Amino acid sequence: MNQANNKITVGLITYGKLTFRYLPYFLDSLYKQSHRNFSVIVFDNSEDYSKNADFIKEKYPDIKLIENKKNVGFARAYNKMIALAKSGGAKYFLALNPDMILDEKAVEEMYKRMEGRDDLGSVSPLVYRWDFENKIKTDMIDTCGIALLPGLRFVDIAQGVKKIDENSLKKMIGPSGAAAFYRISSLDSASISGEYFDEGMFMYKEDCDLAYRLYRAGLKSECVREAVVFHDRTASSIGGLAKIFKNRKGKSEKIREWSFLNQHIIYKKYFREQNIMNKIFVLAHGVRMFLYVILFERFLLKQYIFLFKK
């Protein structure tokens, strides 16, 4: 790995057993990239678990490892890594989840697209589902990026399907946090009080918030289809209430709390600047969410208290 004069810094977050089982596969694919002129930072959020750090020290001593000993969430960890990348002279920051593997030209193709397009603030690879347990690369799409829907709602483009709807790509505002290639100067232009990701969002939807700020700043984002990665994520494509309910029941209460609170933080941050129609959509969706919580997930009611304290 060439560490000198790198334009790209790759950053990833590890956390306990959740990431350790993926790490050998992920790092092997990263170090087999056709474009290898990048540095790597790992932020270990593990508490009382050293296997991630030990593996990296033994197998990849060139990686800059930050052993935090405390889980500070995604936003703060990424902000620290982006700041380090910037201070080291990097032009781009590639945020990757370790529960994925990359085709060998993934980094090269994203880099080429960004170098050739000054109007792009970020790009996303084409992310397919990876069946990790059976070691199968599927043809089911996981995400092509984040789309903005009316009412400040965000969805992963083409998630759960095998063919991309070209019209959906027109709604893309940024990459999913699972795999996101950012121009650091663009992150600077969209930062708030020195923060790239909003550290008030511990995790979940912090990538949507950043994508929206980049979009508001007039910075474009595209899916680079030639850059392919495979991600082990269990999620359902958009459907009716029954499908939404089934998908939510498969998530822990803590995840649902973060997702619920952070969606409302987004509403609170940007509601005033929306047009009349979008305000109506936001209010209508907020009412639907409140009724859903009353009927099915009352443990989320306390998140309203946290919201008004922010």
C-alpha cells in the first residue's frame, strides 16, 4: 500500500464481534484493489473486545488504528477520521462498512468519476447483497445511493430489486453510509459547527442528513455502476404497512429508537425551509408515525422528550 501523497483515505469503524467475522474478507478485498494509492484508518469502537485491533496490528500494520475503548457512534468516529484525512492532505474520504467485500476496480472507478467531475460532491458504488453465511455474491441490489422523497424522507435506491429504475436515480442526493466516496472540500462546505456528520445522531440516518446538506449546497451525487461492492445487510424493499411492520420487528429496540429520533431531528432541523407542500408531507408523516407508535411501539414515546431537549 502506497502511503505517500495519497489522495484517498479509506475509513471504517469496527465494533466487537459484529465486525470481527467480516474483517478478514473485507480487508483482503480492499488490499486487492487495482487502485492502491490510498491510506486506511480504522476507528475501533469496541468496548472490552480486542480481536479487531489485534488482527489489524498483526496482519495490516500499515493501517492507522484508533483504539477508542468506548462506543462513540458512527458520526463522531467518522468525523475524527475525516479530520485526520484532511490534515494528512487527502482529497477524498471513502467511508466503508466492514461487512462487505469490494470488486477489484471499485475504488479505481469511483476515483476516476470524481477526478473527472468537479460538480460531484460524492459518489456511490453499485451495492449488491452479499449472503455472507453461504459466501454468495447475489444479484439483488442493496443500494445505489440515497433518494429524497417528499416530506424529508429518505430511501435506498433500488433496494431489494434486481434492476435499477432509471427514474429513481434522478432523485439521488447522496451515497448510503455503507459505502460513500466523498470529496473532502465538499464535506467542508456542508459542515455545521465543524461537524461533517451530525454528532447528535449517534447512528442511523446520519448519512441521510449529510446527503441532504450536500444536496442543499448544490453538490451532485451519482452512482458509479462500474464500481461494485457486496454488502451483508438484511433489509426489506419498500412495501405496505405489513411489510414495514415485519421489517421493523426484526430490528432491536435500540436501533428503532435511533432511527425514530434521528428522523425527527432531520424534521426539526430543516422544516422551516421547506415549501408549503413539503411541510404538509412532513406533518402528515409525523402524525402517521405518532399513531403507529401509540398503537405498536410505545417504548418510542420517550424519544419525543429527547427531541424537545435538543
